[in-house]
Amino acid sequence: MKIRRLRRCELSVPGSSEKMLAKAASIAVDHIFIDLEDAVAPNRKGQARDNAVAAVRDTRFAAPTIAVRINDLTTPWALDDLTALVEGCGENLDVIVVPKVLGPQDVVFVDRLLSMLERRRGLSRPIGIEILIEEIQALDRVERIASASPRLEALIFGMGDYARSQGMPVSNVGETDDYPGDLYHYHRNRVAIAARLNGLDAVDGPYADFRNPAKYREEARRAALLGFAGKWAIHPAQIELAEAVFTPDPASVAKARAMAAAYADALERGEGAISFEGTMIDVASVKAVEEMIAVADRIEARRTP
């Protein structure tokens, strides 16, 4: 059974910065991932890896989910990333984020390698996988990728690298202003559908201009409308914006709970459809709000000491 995590906001923290890693420990965000890839210069890869291992092993993070983004599988660093993380801090590591996946074979490779390393380390809890859909080959194969491993928990749409892969002349990561509508609607929709078909979360990638909260909020809203569970943040200032978009409205949750309770009572009486607040509801009405209630329950559980 897949672990259901909150992913309203996934905060990126560069592994090369011990200062930022220390600051991140106290940030109450759903999900933190330590980045060994794009945020780290080639000559700092080894140090960033060591920093990540030490941070995951020794730090008590406020975030309930701790992940590390490794370097992509075509680089000379990926194997050492995976080996060092599992052997050095695997018991405290929730998720590995794999960038630039090209096909299902990449996911299977990481899955099998993790299994070998976990057995060698004696870990009883499997480490989950999130993957980035950020290449045209990945989008073309996204349905097969999404079903490649039981470890998979989320698909992330990485629009920055994806724009480069498709030859889209976008200067700012996540920017869509010069297109009549949402430039990434098709791509997001395919990712969301593939994720939903396989019981995964869909997560939207970064918006680079953290000084533009209105645009970040708009991009998050576009993703939410397509069924995404959350969005990346590259700066703590973006956390509250993402959580506001991906947190169910309390009034809507209260109404959904009341509707579900009323329908449960109706079933006990042998009724399959009833009037609720002036509207006829049936099993389909309740199913439509079940996920919102489940997300609200996970948020409430996180708030409860």
C-alpha cells in the first residue's frame, strides 16, 4: 500500500549550503528535498553529498517528509549518491527524487539498486521514489513510467528543463506570460492523468522568480485545477503561497464531512439517494469529496502533536 504524504509544498534546499540546511531544519513545510543536482556546482558534488547524508542522519527536521534529489543517471555522481544516502542515512530518508528520467527502465534501475542497498544495510522500511518528468522522452512515455515501480509516490513536472528539451524559448523557469493561455496545460494534464491512473501524486515544478508571489500563486492554481497535489518552492517565501492553494477550504471540508455523515446514515436506513441542504446526493456525490476529506485529515494529523 502506497504511503500517502502531504505534498502541498516541496521546498528545495541546496546540499552545498550547510547554512541553508541548518535553517531548513526548523521550517514547518510538508516536504523538504535536499538538492544534489542543479543547485550544486560540479566541483561541490562530493561535499554536497556528504552534507546531505549528515543532515538527514543527524538533524531533527520539522518537515514530516525528508527527501534528496540525486544527480541524473547519466552522470558520474548518481551511483555514489544512491550508495552514500542509503548506507549513511537510509533509516531516516523517506524519498529519493530522480531527475531527468527518460523511460521506465530508469525507474526500474533505481528501484532494484535501492532494494540491493537496503538489504545490505538491513533497512526494513523501503525508501520511496519521486521522479521528474522534464524531458520530451519522459512525457512521451509518462504512462509507462508511472507504472514502473511500486516505490513510486509522485510525478513532478519539471518545466524548466522540459522547456529546453522541447526547444521552447522560455527565459524564466515556470514563466508562461507570452502564450495565449497556459503554455504547460497539455504537459501538466498528461502528468496529472498518468499519476492518477497509478495512484501517485502529481507535483508542479518551480517558479524561479520568488519576488513575484502573484505569478507563483497563479501557476499553483493552474496546477491545482488539473488535480496536482502541490508545487515546488525554491524559497521559503513561496511555502505559504503553495499551502494556501493546495489546502482544502475549511468551509468546504466541513460541508463535505456533513454530507458524508448524512449519506452514511441514509445507507443505514436503506436509502441510496437523499436530499442534503436542498440538493439530491448519492454515492457519486460522496466519492467526489472523499479525497478532499482525506487531505484535510492528513493536514489535521500533522497539526496534532
